[in-house]
Amino acid sequence: MSENKKFDRQNDAERPAGDAETVERVNTAQAAEQPTEGNTGVYTHVFKKPFEYAGVTYTSLTFDFERLTGRDMVSIETEMQMNNEYALAPEISRSFQAKMAAKAAGIGSDVMDALPIKDFNRITNAARGFLIDTGY
């Protein structure tokens, strides 16, 4: 884990399996640690302590909720149903919010599930804030 790198799906596909990598996901220079009123569409979470999962070390993750589509929402519901989970109200379902955040960051929902609770809560709170701000 020598240096921070920006995550790129092409680069990730090209690196040999099993190689550990430090990942910093920053999609925009305007992203901030805390979303401001009217700017809940992009949230960057900076880990106080780097988070490692499946050989990848994360120093920050950027969640671009604005890029999600209706297809993504249906996909999240389908994924939950396959696991016998149901979200009657996505704005209060941590599972739905975590899966939505994973889609917004371009990571697997298993990464979200493995986060320390403090980071998990901050990220899912940003997802909930986005849902509420968009009228859900």
C-alpha cells in the first residue's frame, strides 16, 4: 500500500488479482465532508483511519447521489428482495440507504456492510438526507 490512487474501473480491471491498493475516490473537487443545504447530491466521506476491505484501503469515498437513476432504485429493491429484505420506507431503511450509497460510490454493498459503524452511520445519514431533499 504504497500510495493513494484514484479509483478507475479500467485500472481496477487491469491490476492483477490479489494486489492490494490504496483507493481515494474523489469524483469532484467541490465535494465536501458535510453536505450543505441544497448540496446534498454529492457527499465525500473522509475516513479518520484508513478502512481496508478485500485488499483495498480506502482513505475517502465520494457518493454522487445525483447520478443515480430510477433503474438504480429498482435495482436496490430487487437486491433487497433477493435477500428477503423489504424497505417500506427507504428514507428510514438503513439497508436501502447503504445499498443506495454503494451505488452512488460505485462500490459493492458488501463494502458498505463492512464499514465501522461511525462511518456507516454518517454515510447512510447523507443518503437519507438526499432522499428527503428530493421529496421521497
